[in-house]
Amino acid sequence: MLRMGTPLNWILFNAFILISMVLDLRVFHRRPHKIKLCEAAMASIGWIGVSALFGLGVLYFRGEQPGLEFFTGYLIEKALSVDNLFLFLVIFRAFAVEDRLQHRLLELGVVGALVMRGIMIGVGAQLIEHFSWVLYLLGGFLVYAGIRLFFKHVHLHPEKSRMVGFAQKYLRVVPEFHGGRFFVRTEGKLFATHLFVALLVIEFTDVTLAVDSIPAVFGITRDPFIVYTSNVLAILGLRALYFLLAGIIDRLRFLDEGLAVVLVFIGGKMIGDRWVDIPVSVSLAVVGGVLLIALVASVLIPGKKKGEVTPE
């Protein structure tokens, strides 16, 4: 199988990502402020445009198959990211994070996510290359994850998570915010702030979510470069998308069901790949169609918000 990830490809792509993040943190958002709708819309459109141009470049220079693999992987990761936004919304509410500090938390969360996902993709690619049975294991996990997601509708309490318990047990934590600072020094001792604990919860949440998303993209392509670039470009637009959709994220009531069907489909594809060859174009159509139906149903059939549980 021909892979497109030459050393130069990796260097140029990661250099572009590094420059983009430095500009975002040190130039455009040097001072914490509340992200307005117009600013979020422009940034979101910009990242989607960059991702589309990258995908068209893959399509033009490497051919139809790699191009479709990128767009399918990007669509899956983007949809999973939108669902993840609901969890970030819950975390911000639970920790009472000010609007002006949310962008900084998401930005640093993205930095951690890129590092962790890069490691996970590298390990996953090596395992798949040397142990073909890993594909069946990942496929079975995705089917299980999809079924669990379809039936899982519970309240979330991130302030009671294991990561918070770990921080309170092993770190000196002050139970309040100190502006945008993650650490403060009191009486000669260093203390972690409430904001740092919220960051730990966001990082831990993203790692657990990556366990679903990365195998899903490996179900579309075995090329680590396409898996990595589709993940990274989808994640980089996550911050802007959060502020653009924050008011309606918890009203996408059927998104979980749509994602569950997608995960089961991709998992089944991985398990049956030896016997049934499903073209990438068909996978793209199925993923896009299922997600579109879920979004349309959420708009046309309003009801309880995501995460709400009907009293018995």
C-alpha cells in the first residue's frame, strides 16, 4: 500500500500547525476575552476552508482514493468533535469557568490533544502493520462503543470525576480561580488553581474520547498520515466551533444516536473487510447520510436536551 506521509509531508504539516497555534495564542488571543459570535464564525469558516483545501490537494496530487479517505476521516472526526463540545460545555458549567477564559482552556486542551493523538496514532499504526488481528479487535471495540453510546443517556458530573479526585489527593489545590493563572504561590508554597483542575479534566476527557475516534478513522484508511491530518484539522477547528454552537449544542438530541450508527458501521466494516470490500465512496455516503439524518431529526423533532434524563 502506497502511503503519502513522507518525512517532508510530516515536517511541513506540523510546522504549519505549530505556526497557526503560536499565532492564535500569542497574537490573536494574547489577552483573554469573551469570543463573540462573528469572531467564532470567521475562525470556524477559516479552518473548514483550510481543511477542504488540504483534502482537495490530497485528491489532486495523490488521487481519488486517498482524497476520499481524508474527507471521510475528517467528517467522522468532525462529527465526534461536535458531540465532544457538549462535554466541554458541561465541564465549563460545572467548574463555573468565565467566558473570557474558556478559549484559553480549549486552546491548551487542543495542544495536549494533538500530542496524545499523535502518540496514539503512531502506536496504532505500528500495531496494525505488525499484527493484522488488531483490526478485528478495534472493529469489535467500535461496535461495542456504538451500542453503548446508543443507549447511554445519563447526567454528567465532571466535578466528581476521577481526575478531580486525583488532583485533590496529590496536588495542593486552592478551591477558587485566580484570574487566568493555573498556579499561585501562597506562603512560599505552590498551589494549583481551580482553572488548572478544569484543564486536567478537559485533557483527560479528550484522551478517553480519542479511544473512539482514532480507531474509527483507521477503519477508513491504514495511512497514518491521513489519520493524523484528518484528526488534527478537525480538532483545530473545535475551539471556534464551540463558541459558534455553544447555545445549541445540548439541543442536538439525536447526534449520539447518529454517531452510534456510524461507529457500528465502521466497526462492522473493519471486522468484515476480509470478506466484503466496501468502497470509500460508499463509506463517505453512509457516514454523511446518517449524520445528516440525525441533525435534521434534531431540528424537526425538538424535545429534551442532550444529557437530560426523564424522571421515572
